[in-house]
Amino acid sequence: MSTEEQQRSFPRRDAEGRILTLGDLLGVSLAGLVIGVLALVLFEWAFATMGAGDFGRTNGWLAVILPLWLFWDDFRAWEFGAARVLAALAGLALGVFAGLLAAGLAAGLPALVSGALAAAVFTVVYAVVWFHGVHWLARRTG
């Protein structure tokens, strides 16, 4: 894929396949999260109408699958080194902590809602920490 083709695609990527802007990373990851939530709602509705359980009991954290796939793809695009590992670990730790905190604050809601909220918080926190962290660390480590 040429550089011009990469600039026209979304998310925009550099020659190595790394996402160029935080806006692109957040936009695509949150779109993936919305798709995940909608898929969970559809499956919940289908199973609830068949009498296979109550609506809203599925863990909403499952909605984070598509954003995690995007994050993994961007992680792989960075060359091997401490910058990508440290940024990913920091993003993971802070994202999980913030997501669990959000889930705890929404504990009275159905599992689908509280988990989806937690997944959204995780996605935003991870994306911000990862993007800024890997760029900052890559500049520092060469």
C-alpha cells in the first residue's frame, strides 16, 4: 500500500502502519466499541425473546473486543522495543483501573450497561495513554 493510499484510508497511518493521530485512534476504537455494544444488545435481545435468560445479564466488557484488536494492530506496527511495551503496559494498567472504577460506580445497573460503560472508559484511557506514551517514549529512546 502506498503512502498516498494510507493517507486516504481511515484511520490514517504512516509508512510503518502506525496510526497518525489520537483522533483517528479514538474515533475508530470508539466506533468499534459501539459496534460491540450493539452486537451484545442484539444477542441479548435474541436470547431473551427465546426465553434463554433475562435481558441485560451479559457482561458489557465484551464490547471491548474490537478496540483491543485495533490497539493490538497499532502495537504491532511499532518496532520492537521498550517504548511500545511500557506504553502498552501503562495504558493497560490505567485503562483497567479506570474501567473497574467506572464499573464499580455503576454497580447498580445491569451488567450489560455497567460493563459497556467500563469498556468505554477503558477504551478512552488506554487510547490516550498508549498514543501519547508510545510517541513520547519513542522520541526519548530513539
